[in-house]
Amino acid sequence: MAEKMRFKSVAEAAAFLAVDDTVKNLVQDEIDNSQIVNNLLRLRLRKGVSQKELSKSMGCDSSKISRMEAGNDLQLKIGDISQYASALGVQMNLVFEDTTLPVAEQIKCSVFSIHEKLEQLVGLAKQVDGDETIINAINSFYKEVLFNFLVRFADSHGRLRVASWSTKSPLSNARNQRDLHNEEEPVSEAQTETL
């Protein structure tokens, strides 16, 4: 009986079937260059909208939708992406991250971005105007986000300290290791109830 083959990716399976490793790279490139297309298609299908219905909303021919979904990200135009998302009732956000900034500035930008998203939740809470179930769910979510942020921050901070030890003197390395072992435990979820 033939042994079942297990592949780690579609690209790997394609390379096996074509008996050519270059096919793997070509397929992987196509997958990598189709992230936006795949997200758009997934959105449309999740909303149960046909290509014909979407083309009506966009004011175009359904063949345009077909070409967009059959192509890759490099073939898309930003205006078409925006129009597609808008026709599905989905807000599109474009994020630019400057990786040439110093690490501290990149961290600040990330924190500000998180703050903006949490402020959007505040706006949603105001829109429900007294719906206790939704307000309680948002409050619970805030506590969960805060708890998870604190836990992950403590973990990241510890790894950052370990990474910085290699650039310090042996004496300060020993002091940092001693301090790391004496740090307090992260805040538990129950403790966030008082926040």
C-alpha cells in the first residue's frame, strides 16, 4: 500500500507533483503575492455576495471582479481594492511602518496604534448608548487586553534585558541576572479587576 505523503505547504506539494524544486519557489511566490486577493475573496464569500452582486455595487462588469480575484496583489490597483472593500461594507486601512526609525520610535508608533484601536472601541461603546451587555463585553475585553499586554510586555522586557546583557560588562550582567530572578510575578487576571 502506498505511503501517504505529507506536505508542509501547497508549494511543496506542487514541487513534488512537478518533480521540480523551482516550481516550489514559483508557487510560493504566487502565494506570497496573493495575500490581499485572498483576503478580498474571503471577505466576499463570508458575506455571501456573488461576483455579479459585487460588480453591481461597484458599478463595473463582473469580469473585472473575476480578474481581480484570479490575479495577484501586484496586479491590483489601490482604487479597485478600496472600491471592492467599500462595496462589501468593509473599511480599508492602509498602514505604513517606517523600519528605518530607531527601535524606541517604532515601539512608540506601535503603542499609539494600539491606543487608536482601543479608542475605536470607546466610540463603539458610545454608539450602543446604554446596552449593558455590549458595554460589559467591551469592559471585559479591555481588561483582557490589558492583562495580556502586561504579561507579554513583561516577557518581552525580560528578553530585551537578556539581549542587552551581551553588550554590557560581566559585572552588570551578573547584577541583571540577579535582578531578573528577584522580579515580581506578572499581574494575574483576577488582579486586573481592581484596575
